[in-house]
Amino acid sequence: MGRRALARMIDLIVVALPVVVTLSALGVPTEAPAALVTFPLLHTAYHVTFEFNTGATPAKRLLGLRVTGLDGERLEPLAALNRNAWVLFQIMAGPAIVVLLLNLAWSLFGIAIVASAVMRPDGRGIHDRWSNAVVSRHRKRPRHYGRT
């Protein structure tokens, strides 16, 4: 594992641990919307603050790394924010991309079920065959449905 990745992981723990402890003490579940918004914003603020003020987060400093502009000088605040906005995007978009892919897979599965029903002479889909069921048309409501 490279130094940059290791520094990122250490910083992640440094930011996440107090957030998780505080939310737990307040009785807020870590999957609550407040937690899902608070952590990425604190993580970004942590990186921007340290990289602008000292040129390195504690983990980067520990591992001998420093963030500077191309000229070797300290990053300007906007440059530090811009740099870490990309990381914020990755943190926020990662779960959204996973959800998007799961929804896509679920939709494709639904299309496969419909296609399997349309392509069979008896009109039974995969889910019908798995459960030994059949869907049929009835003009009258069956006796066991509705009022007794």
C-alpha cells in the first residue's frame, strides 16, 4: 500500500472515530441522514484546514508527505478546497453509484422475468416456475377472495 493511501486511511480513522463516538453518545444511528452528511463534510474540512495551514494532515506528516502547489508553495484555500472536493465527491458518489448499480441489476432482473413469461407458451415467468404458480384470467372473482 502506498504512503498516500495509508495516510488517507489513517486520516479517515482520525475523523471517523470522534464522529462515530459522538453520534453514538447522542443516540444517533451512524446510518442516519445526519451522520451520512456530517462525516463527509467534516472529513473535507479536516483535509482542507490542515493542507492549507500546515501543508499536511497529521497522517501525511507522520508518513513524510506534504501537499503543495506546483510552485512548491503552500496551497491557497480555494486550491485546497478544490483538491478535496473531488474526494468529497468520491465519498458521496460511491454509495450512490452502488445503489444505482443495484437498481439497474434489479431492473434487469425484472426485465428477465417479464421476458421469460412472454417467451414461454404458458406465459409463466421464472418467478412463477420457482414457486409452482400460474397467473390466469378469471371473469368472476374466486369465492375465497373478498367478503365471506
